[in-house]
Amino acid sequence: MATRGLTRKEQVQQVILYPVDWLEERSGLVGGLKYFLFRKVPGDINWFQTLGSATLTAFLVQALTGVILAMYYKPDPKSAYPSIQHITNDVFAGWLVRGMHRWGASVFIILMFMHMGRVFLFGAYKYPRELNWIIGVLLLAMGLAEGFTGYLLPWDQTSYWATVVGINLNGTAPFLGPFIAQFLQGGTYIGDDTLARFYAIHMLLVPGAIIALIAEARPSSRTDGSTQPAIPHTPHHLRIATAHQYGGRSEKRTSVKPDPSSISVICDRVKRCSSRVPKRSRASVRIT
């Protein structure tokens, strides 16, 4: 039986998909990308679970805009501020890229704090996610260091004196404070070496550490899954008792099973609902 020949459309599809199939066969990158974009997620998650992905997106935006700015920035005290003005006024869409990088730094730090707060309130730092919590704390410290080192790079009056205040604060730390201040300054005062050192830390050291920590945290977060806030479920009979006690209407009966971990809370509520304080008679009240 003769086989049907491929149509021209199918031949074009084979030619286009051949590099993709070749890459997938040797690296599995395409399959990993499909899993990341189209994987099934639990039905009980909410928008709070997107704070981690939002923080990662903010970091990627910072990395992309930072690379573009590094192509035109000159880490030299005599050329740093003129190069910033050149980026803002002369380079095509330079004002947009610089604005995204400048305000995106604040968005990145705010999202990190919100994400860490969500993890703490939802109890997602407990077993088996202790390592993710430690990595998150380190990422928060790295993000603050990234913002601090990048603030000096424009080399204007505001960034200079803000860096002076920040280094002096670090210098007041016990034992290691003076050594940290001298390391950041590159000497005994802020000068040419300070700008070059801050540029190297901002562009190479801290981003590399952040990328390594993210690469360690992402696989384990997918393996451990998501968490929900630890709010105990109120049984139906307690909801009815509470509604009658306050003169309201009882809720419709549901088939949700109570959380076994909240037995102690349920017992306390049963005791409070069943106890009745006797009313004192008028004869027992003395009027003085």
C-alpha cells in the first residue's frame, strides 16, 4: 500500500521544528519550558502565591535594563555623571531604560518584602521548606546590597552623600564594622576606587550570587508545592451556635471536613458556646 506524501505545509513545519526537536533531544530545554508555562497548579491558590514569580520577573527586568545601561555607562569619577546624562538625553529610549532600572529597583525590593511576609504569614518556612526560607533571607540581603551599591553609580551629590551615610552606618557595627567600611570605600575615604568597587559589586558579585540562589530555590519550591494560610476551619454546628448567639442567620450546611490540626481550637470554641453565665438576681445587687 502506497504511503501518502507530505504536503508542502507539513514539509515547512518539519523544517521549522527540526532545530527545536534537535535541541529538545539533547537538552530537554523545550520540555522544561513547556512544563513551566503550562503545568497544572492547585485549584486553591490565590494571588498571594504569585509574589514569588513577580519578584523573579522584577529581577529579570533589572538584569536586562542593567546590561543595556552598562553598555553606555563609564565607571570613572570624571565620566560617570556625563555618561548618565548621555544615556538620558542622547541614547534612543535611554530615558525609558534608565527609568525602568531606577524605579524597578524599588519595585524589586518591595516585592521581596511582600513575598517574605507572605511566606511567614502562611507558615511556608516550616518543614520541609526551611532551606527555601534561608535562601529567601539571603536573597533579601543580596537585593538590599544591590540597591545600595547601585545608588552611588550616578556619582552626583545625592548618591555621594547617601553612600557616605550608609558606609558610616556599616562602620559602626561591632568588630567587623571598620573592616566593612574600609572594604566598601577601597581605602580610608570615598574616592575613585570606591566607584570602581561599587560598580564591580553591583554588576558582577551580587547578581551572580542572586542567580545562584534563585537556581537553588526554584527546583525545591516546585517540589514542595504551595501553602495556604493556617486558618482553622469552623464546623457547621459552631457556626449555627454563633449565629443564634448574635441574632444572625446560620450559614448553609457544607460537606467540608474539619481540619484535624485544629482540634484544640474547636474544643475551646465548644466550651465557650456551651457555657452560660447565670444572671444575677436583683436582690443580690447592693446599692450604696
